Amino acid sequence: MPTFTVRGKELIIKEVKPHGNGAIIYVPKSWIGEKVGVVRGIKENGRGD
């Protein structure tokens, strides 16, 4: 599994929710207009699939 080094201002960890035919993560309104990235983490069983 790759390892990433990420630099940024803030970090939030949230669960992705279903939304229509896709999925969504809600972030604070203060983040509107900012560039963000999403990294899919490892599940509790140690697998990322």
C-alpha cells in the first residue's frame, strides 16, 4: 500500500455517505472555494477494498 505525505491547513476525518448514484463528504462552509483532496483510508480489518 502506498504511503502519502500530505501538507495542509486542516484535517477532518468523516464517513462517506451515499448520495444519488455516488457518494458525498460534507465539509465546513468555510472551505467553499478551497482546493481539497480525499484519501481513501484502510478499513478496520486492515484491508482497503
